[in-house]
Amino acid sequence: MADGASGSAERSVQVKLVLLGEAAVGKSSVVLRFVSNEFQANKEPTIGAAFLTQKCRLEDRVLRYEIWDTAGQERFHSLAPMYYRNAQAAVVVYDVTKASSLEKAKTWVKELQRQANPNIVIALAGNKVDLVQSSTAPAAAATSESEDEADDATATPGEAPASGESDSLRQVPREEAEAYAQEAGLLFFETSAKTGEGIVELFTEIAKKIPIDQILASSRGGAGRPGAAGARAGAQEGVNLEENAAKSKDSCNC
Amino acid sequence: MSTISTQLRNFKEPTKEQQTQLFFALPPDMPRGEKDVELERMECQASLVLSGEEVFAGKLHLLPPYLAFCSLDRKSARFSIPLSTIRRVERLNARAGVYALSLSLYHGMKFVIHITSLRPTADLFCSLLRDALKVELQRGRMKTVKTFVKTCYSEVLVASAENEEKEAEAAKTDDNSSSSESAYLGGLGLKFKFPGDPKKLREASKTKLWTTYLKSHGRNLTLFRYAQCTRLVQVGLPNRLRGEMWETLSGSLYLRYENPDYFENILKENEGRINTATEEIEKDLHRSLPEYSAYQSEEGIASLRKVLQAYSFRNPETGYCQAMNILAAAILIYMSEEQAFWLLEVICDRLLPGYYSPSMHGTLLDQRVFEALVHRCLPILYDHFQQVDVQLSVASLPWFLSLFINSMPMVFAFRIIDCFFCMGPKVLFQVGLAILKINGEDLLQIQDDGGFIQLMREYFSKLGESAHPESSDPRARAITRFQELLLVSFREFAVITDDTIINERRRYRSEIVNSIESFSKRSAVRNLKTLGRFTKEQAGLIYDALFKAICVVPPPATVFPTPALLTTKDGSEERPETRIGLKTFKIFLSEICTWARDERVVTNGVSSRVERNIADHELIDRLFFFWDTSFRGALSFQDLLNGLDGVMFNDLMENIEWFFNLHDKNKDGYLTKDEVLTLSESLLFIFRFEVGDAYLGAVSRFMSNAFEYGDALLPRSDAAEPNDDSPQPQIESNQPYMNLATFRMVVLADEILETFFETDFNSTFKLEPVPLDMPSSNPSVLGSLWSNIASDDNRKFFNIVTDQIGRTIGKHQVYHRPAIGKITSLEEPKARESLLTPTMRHSTSSTSLNTGASDSSTNLATPSVSTSPSLLTVDTPTPKSKISPAEYSPMPTMLQAAANAAAYMERTPFAIDDAKDDEEDTDDESAAEDDGVMDEVDAFLEEHDTGLTDADRELAKDLINAEPV
């Protein structure tokens, strides 16, 4: 489907997206799942940043994600501004089995909110949720974010352990992260790059929140790069796509 | 990012000597044992004369324990050989006027050096060389050569070649080379195959060429490098020889030679140690060149682990940085663990300094240099990148950081690495520029970072293809893109020399350091858990003060916590964080707080200046531990901010409470008598440079009042019957004695202390840096002239001279700038009427306390006895230790007198009446003598009092209203 979409090149919108987060939380794996629907156990650590692209259809529009997957090690932090400048979207990833990774995610969010594009769409993703799948999780999800998680229940392994023993691996309660995300105005998802859970939803919701019309307008205006210009324009009209949540999810081709 | 790196600041340009060492790839000086003699270095003009009548003019360097030579053009001939490989030195006196030495080396090579310097220089050089050789002989280094050389593959190569010749001659078929073969060190490639097709790589012919070269020009320790050597390297090293040649060319061979067993030992010493670095290494072990079969086996992983861990133990400051795993994995294909360890050290510390450090300043610096070179060499492309806002580093950073290994196919990357070790870091820049130049046309079409990356990716994937596929000339068609790349790199960008890189790095260094510092400042402020009541700018000022302090006294090196601690705690706890010790804290505080520094204003009739020193007092130590809320013995930025937040925004009552808590060591809500004394000393310390004796008086009044109150408020053994003659409980000096309410009362009884706690104390904290300039109250033409033109260096001298002049003309004056500085002239100490004055004014006005103790009732006895030691402490330390040395003090005698006066005269004579009297008088007596202040105090007490029990309060009231006897 993605290839078919490329035919309508003029309608395709470039969206620069950056992935940030602590080392080994699975940033690259999330991207790999999204871009090629694969999972590799041993991925080479990212040096500087890896660059990948993926097309994604949202209603009648085609989004071309330009994904910058950054290195997670602390000392690469000072290089990050190079990658998140002009980004229209950011995914800050943490590991649900590692409390410290959420703290690191929070500092990334803080930094993005102060240093990056003022209108950047930020999503918080708690990855490796497959490690903590248990009976309690879907219940909580159903109440809190039913529309996003509903059809995802199929993705959960059938033999979900009944007891909380696997749940003990979890160090970041969903509620806590979600509350934080709400407070900071972020999209929030729990994902598993291994099973694929939540990945497509993550990128779809981001796509919906991006002011596409402005990017289109500004790039047509010949102002140069879509990123900075689109963001500078400011408002958030393009979000009207949100109503058709269920429909658009299917159409996102990843 | 909570670490503050000052290591950037401490960077020093390498000295000329160090540069020479760098050039010859010799190990930096190691700390030597006491026995070792410091051997002199020397260089002299010389020519290397080869048997074939070839002569290279150049310079001969004696750098014990090495002898090095380089031709004038820096490329046609050079060697750096350990002295221990020299077997024989002879002075040749064939022709008059020529000073010639003939040297023979371990590998049987013989060469002649003509020393072309003047005769005395040549003589000196020779005698130094003789001494250095003797030392090597004594150290037994000559014997180590033989065993060391066996670890090198080149020996096998040359030996087997010789064998083959012999075999050919003798037509023998015995295979006796296998016995000697097992000793040499090799990499994983020997077992897991080397990347690339050996036929395509033309391994056999390369090996043959190298065998010939190594046979005639020395090998490993004794390699002579001629232009042919560089050319052979550029063609690509044969796989089996590659590891050893990397070692030899980069100089890591010398490190391995000088430090036998070091690698094994450092691993043994640190066995089982777990720290942040080892954890990070563990995460990446399976992610390093995972497509190479060795790293899918436990053997390869174990080797990689050993090398990376050993490096992180050797250099804990760098520890482990992602990309090092890729380097280590790559070089391990061609060399043993020990070899790889030393080569990694040379890469990280010498060839790419600062690349993998926690701030990655080397990487950032070289990216900046690369950008500048692109600007200079490829201006059109640079302008285009500027125009479409594409950042070079998005693509070039990984090139430099992982030596192209994860950018292009490995076989090509290794060829670039061959050149990198042979010709130095300039190769990376040359290749980088060549890549851009070759792709220039296409690059001018790109519009954004993404396009740039993709174009580069495509180019790298096609490096093996023909560069000119359409060409009619088959020879041109045969040239691959990679060959074209090297050609362009070394032909067109030959202008980029070692010096270019050194100069460019020097030029952009401070820019990079500044941007790293401002970045880490921003993120340090941003990452604070709380700003307290400070604004971001104020937090920035605190950071500046902290940074300044750290520059003066760096914090102690981070000690690795024991493994047990690490495993029990959450990972976030262990994130490295800059914490400062007491010494640094003192400097920090002196930046912010006026009483934490001694400022001497010196006037000498010609000029005036301020000299600032760091004060040292128990109060500052106390503050340090008071702010160390997590009991780590060190303070973080956050701790300092919290601490300052707790003191800088206080009002009167909060300040009093803060001061009380600061001195209440066990936090039980009570000060002991000792603590009351310490508190008084703290006050005296803060007031030490105040003009006049008003503050002194205030402190002494405070002390006497404090002890009177304290004693009066002691819980009696039987509170219900105050009439009893039961003896007052004896209170030890370390027992709980005074609570906050009482302390507050005592403080508010004094006007000076009250204003001090209300406003003055807060104003002793100033975040904005106070410049050392003198207020221009006394401008003298000469002085201001000098301060305008003087530099830091000559200013010191100028000051000494003018001080002398000032002394002789009697105008030399030094006074200390006070911490508060409110009172500018001597005034009559104006004591607020003490709460209890009415009583004593009448009762004990004529009797001293001591006498009062003897003739008073039993109830009176205890307080006065306990008071007297306190009086003693006021008397004795005040004039001696709290007043600055007499020679600096403008009016020593007056201060002394004032101190004495304060101690003896200003002390309000005071005694406590009988409990009986209190009983009788309270009811009907109105507080007639109380002035408005008293009411105020009362109101305060009512409002803020928490510590007093009802009985206490009652008692206090009684005391206030007490009627004169």
C-alpha cells in the first residue's frame, strides 16, 4: 500500500520525527518495527543517529515520516539538538521495566519543550510492555484508553499469565506514566516492538496531531524546508482528522 | 546531564617535545621508578645513509628509551626504534670532517648516520646515546627483544620466506616452519575468516611485497618507513599482517612492548567489578558487528568484553562510549586481545583525543574543524548546505566516530583505517572531503538532512562498483569508486596536513568548550528537580559560582561504589553526578556570601585594590554538612540550590529558626550549652570585620542573656512546687538546654541582632558576582592609569612596588571589607533594653555575678556558676581569635579596648530573683517598665511560639514582669 501511495507524490507530506530516550530502551527496535515490521534481538547501537523513512497514509493524505533514531547513551546527549531541530514530532521512549528510564524520558520532554520547535508533537512511549503482560493490564487499558487499545487486545499473547508475577517486572505503572503524559500534554502509549503492540497506533496518532495543512501550505509557498516553516506558522487546525480514529488506524500502512 | 566537566578547561596545548613524541608515535612519558635516571633528550641534524648510496637529510632525536629519525620532508624516511634493539654502535672515521655512526639492529640491519651538526653537539649527542644505551642494558631490555619479537607475525613471514628460499636451493620438502609458527599473536580472523574475498583482495601478491619490504627494511620494533611503505599501506594491508602493521604504524606496539602483562593484570585486579561502564559494555557486546560470525560465538564476545572492560578500568574517566565497541570488534578481527587493548588506547587517547570522553568534546571539535575545511575547500557546496540548512555532522559524525566502519562496507573501511594508522587523523578529514567532492553534483540537489543521508548511503553501497562504467578505456573502467575515493583523498586533499588539523583544532577549541559549557549549564539548570524560589537566571548564577569553584578545586574523582551498593540501588541513583567536597564548597560559598570571604582593601597612596581570600571557619564546615541532607559527604548542584533556597528568602523569624537549626546538631529542637557557644562564635565570625564594637557588644549581650534565660527556663525537678528549695538540676554542656522559643526571645532582645536577622543576614548572600574593583572613592591618576594598562602578570609586581612606596610615604593602609558594612563609623553601642534589665538594674547593679553567686540564695547559685564559664569564653577568645591580626587592623588598640568593654562593661548585670519573689509580684504588677519593644516581642512570641510549654511561657512572663527587689 505504501508504494501505491507514492504515486501521488505531490500530496505526500514530509514529517520529521525524532526518537529520544535512555540507552537500550528499544528506540531502534520501535522504528524497525514501524518501518519494516521486523524485530531483531541484537541491534547495533546507534552511533550519532540512524535515519529511516516510512510512508504512512492518513485518509487521503500520504505522510512521509523521516525518522531520526538517536543514540541513547548519556554522553551522546549533547549531540541530540542536531537531530531534533526542525522536528515536527518526537517519540520519547522509556522502558516499562526500568523506572530510571522514565526519569530520563522526562528530562527529554523538558528539553524538547524548551529547545525544540514550539509546536512539536511529543509522544511518550513505554516500550517492552510484552515483558509485563498480565491479566491486570488490559483491564486498566480498557477503562482509560479504550479507543486506542481495544483492537490491540488481540496482539497480547494468548497465554497471559494470570498471576502478577510477570507484573512484578514492571517498574513504571501505566497510570503514573499516563498521568504524567497528560499533565505534560503528551500523547501516551505503551508499546512492544517485539510483538508490535501499540506501534502503529503510536505513529498514527502522531500523524493525526500534526498540522499537515500548514506544512503543505508552507512548502508550497516555497519557503524551503517544511519543518521550521510549518511549525512557525503556529496554530493547530489540522487536527480535525481526529474524529475518524478507528478508520485512519487501518489506513496507516506500516 | 548532571556532571560538570572541567577537564576541558584543564587542556594544555602539547609542548614541542610532546609533539615530537606524538609524531613518532612514541608512548607518552610514564611515571618511572625512583631508581631510573632522568635521561636527557636531544636532537641534532643528521643524514641517514643507506647502503645503496641513498641519503636522507633530516633530524635525529634521542628520546630515551627510543631513537628516532625523520627526513626533512617528513615522509621519505623515518624510524622510531627502541634503544634495546640496537646491537652495536660504531664511530666511523673514514673521512675527516664527517661524524658518522654505524648502527646495527636486532634484525641484522645496518645503517649509517652522519651527524651534520657541529662537532661539540655531535659529541654530546653520542655521549648521551651511550648513557641511554647503558641504562637499557642495565634494565635488561636487550634480552626482552627476542621473546617479544616472536609475538609478531612478520617474523614468521620473513622466516618462512627464508626457509622457502633455502628449500628451493636444497630442494628439500621437510616442513619445519610449523614449529615456529604457533607463537605469534593473531586476531579472530584466523579462526573465523577475514572479511572479503582473499583473491579479490590480492592477498598473495600483497603479502609477497610486504615480505620483501620487511626483510630489507626491518619489521615490528625496527621498521624503517620509506615512501614505499606508505604506498604499500595505501594499497591495503594483507589480512594476516594487518594487525601487526596497525600496531607498528600507530605505535601501540611500543606500549605493548613496554608494559608486558599489563593487560592480563588489569583484568585480574578488577575481576568481578561492576560499574556503569561495565554495564553499558554488557548491553552492547551482542550488538557489535553482529553479522561477523565470531561475534555470534561466545569466544568472540568474551574477547570483546575483555578488551572493552580493560580499557574502561585503565581509563575510568572515559569508561565506555558507544562506537568503541564497534572499533574494538573491528580490530579484534586482526589482532589479539592484548594488541587490541593497546591499539584502542592509542586510538582513544592519542589519535582521536576526547572523541569518546563523557562530553565528547573531541568529536564536536573535529566536526567543527571538518565544517571549516569544507567551507575552505568546497565553498559552493558549503554555501548550498547553509542555504538549505543541512548540517554536515548528521552524516559525517559517524564517519569520524567509528572510522567509517558502520558507514561503508567493512573491507573498504579497513583500508581507510590502514591509512589512518599510517598517516594519522588527517586521513579522516581527507577522505571526508573527498566523499563530498566526488558527490558534489548530487549534493547540490539535496534539500534536507534526510536527502543528504540517503545520498551518502547510496554512495557507500556502490563503492565496489566501477567509477567510470561508461569509459571506453578498460583500465579506467577497472577503477572502482573506492579507488577513486582514495585517489581524490590523497591527491586533491594532500593540502590537509597534520599541521592543518592541529591549527584548526586550536582555533575552534575555545568555541567548542564554551558551547559545551553553556549547554551543560542549561541542562543542569533544566534538570534540577526544583528551582526552589530561584529564577532560572539565579540558578544559572549559582551554577556559575559552582563552576568557578570546581575550576579552582576540582571535585574528588568519582569513586566507584562497591558492586553491592550498585545492585541494590535503582539505576537512576548511580547516574554520575558532580558533587563537591568541603574544599570546593568553601570557594563556592566565598563567591556568593560576603562573610565567607576575607576581603582586604589595600590603599597605598598610589592605587587601591581589593584582595580576596577564602575564609575558613567552623561555621562554613557546619553549613556544608547542614546542606548535605543525603549524608554523602559531598554536595550536588541541587543540594547547593536547596541550601541557598533555605536561607536566602527568609524573613526575620525564619532566619532565626534557620540559624537555630544550623547549630542544633542532633535536630532535637534544643541547643546544648556548647552549641550556644558555637552559635555565638558563628555570629562573631560573621561580624569579624564590622567597624566598631556594636556587633561585638550585641554578641556578648546575646551570650549573657542566653545563659541567663536558659538557666531560668530549665525544667525544675518539681515544677509544681517552685517554692521548694530543691537544687536546680545540673545541666551538662552537651545536654539539651535551649529551645527555639527561648533563642528567639534572646535574639529579639537585641536591636542589632534583630536587624541582622531581619535584613542584614539575607543581604550577605549575593548571587551576582561582585567584581574586585575598588569603589572609585579615591581615584588617583597614576593608579587608574596603571589599572587600565596593567595585565594580571605585572599587576602583582606593580602592587608590591606601590605597597612599598605607600609604606615609605606612610600612606599604606589595609582594612578588611566587612560582611555587612552597615555601620560605617564607630558609634556608641546601643543596646536595646534587655527583657530583664529592669530587674537587674536594681538588684545586682553593684554586684558582679561572681560575687552574687557566693552570697546569694541557693537558687541563685546554680545559674551564676554556669554563667561564669560562658563569660570566660567571651572574654578570652574575642580579642584574640576573632579580631584580625593587629598588623592589618586599622585600629587594633581600639578594637581591643572595645572588646574588653563589650565583655565587661556592656554586659547587662543580671540575676534571677527568687522564685518566691516572682510568685508574689506577678499578679498585681503591670508591665510598667516594658517599652513598646517588649510588647512586640510578646506578640512575636505569641504568634510564633511553638516550643514553649505553658509552664515555660508562664515563667517567661513572670520574668518579664518581674518587679525589682
